[in-house]
Amino acid sequence: SQTIHQWPATLVQPVGSPLSLECTVEGTSNPNLYWYRQAAGRGLQLLFYSVGIGQISSEVPQNLSASRPQDRQFILSSKKLLLSDSGFYLCAWSSQREAPDTQYFGPGTRLTVL
Amino acid sequence: GEDVEQSLFLSVREGDSSVINCTYTDSSSTYLYWYKQEPGAGLQLLTYIFSNMDMKQDQRLTVLLNKKDKHLSLRIADTQTGDSAIYFCAENDRGSTLGRLYFGRGTQLTVWP
């Protein structure tokens, strides 16, 4: 069966510090991968998605970036965090082969920027 | 496919039925989803319905789809305190090969004992 992991679970960082959040998927190959941010208002904002290694598409301009160094690894990064980067970050995957394109979510990372 | 609307709050008494409603805009969506999010956790897929279906039942969950009105509902029978969570409605983007979903803002369901 497939599982998705996110690390770390919680993170408190000062403004201006770098960020690296990791997402890994097990039990599938060549998944679509997604990064979402969920702010206090509950809505889910799609940040990045990837259909393969090194292939990243950005949904919104911001000081965050994403990378996919391996097939089942997705990393969210920032060189300098802003207060507005605080939120709950969710990684998700979906199959490129099977219908429907159902997304399966990881447990999330709670980021607080002080 | 970018406007998925849900009411923000719903309160019910334990043992009653809960009905969470959702409206969407993209008539070409092929799948519509319900996700559940418990406090501090990720989203858990509850169920989905294909757009050529009117109803889908899965144990205590019943999904109704009215394509004409672009209205989706989730009924939870015999609601329990463990059902307290945020419920998200989502539609897929049929024009996308990326499995993109558009989510509502979520309905906070509170179940009172």
C-alpha cells in the first residue's frame, strides 16, 4: 500500500531563516506531487506541483521554491522566511496512471515564523 | 472550476444526521470528492462520486449529486462525536492532466453529545 510522509511535523523558525520541508511517498512510482498551504482561514492554496523528477510548476509567485530530486521525494524550501509564511503545509500525491486523479495527503507540517 | 462554495459551520447533536452542502462551478468536472480533516492532521479521503452518478452510499455516508444545480451534499447518518472535523468538498479539473483539484474552504462540523 502507498504511504506519504512529511517531515518535520512542527517547526518554529525566526523571520529571515531558511526552510526545508520534506515529503516522501512509498509504494508507488512516478506520482504527481503537490504542495499546499493551509492558512488560518482553512482554505487550501496550491503552491507547487510536479509530474516528474526536476519538473516543478509554481501556482503563485512567492519566496518559496520546490524541488523533486528523486521520483518520490518533494522538497519545499525558502532562503528567507517571512511572517506570512506561517501555516500548515500539506503534501499530496496522485497516480498518473489510475483514474480518478484522487489526491492522498500527508500528515502536514505546522510552520510558525516568529 | 475555481469556485467551490461550502457553508463554514454546522452543529448537530450526537445520533442525528448531518448534511454538508457544496456548490461547484465547473460542469465538466468528472469527479467530486469529500475529504475530512481532523485537528492538526492532513486531509483524509472520505469518498468520491463520478459525475454520471446521482448517489453513492458507503456505510454511514451518502453522497448526492445534482448536476443540473451543480450541488453536492454529504450526509452522515447517526453522527458521532468522532465525526467532528472539517469537511472539504473538491472538484477535479477535467482540462488538466495533473489531477488538479479545487477545494472549498471547508465546513466545520461540531457534534454535541
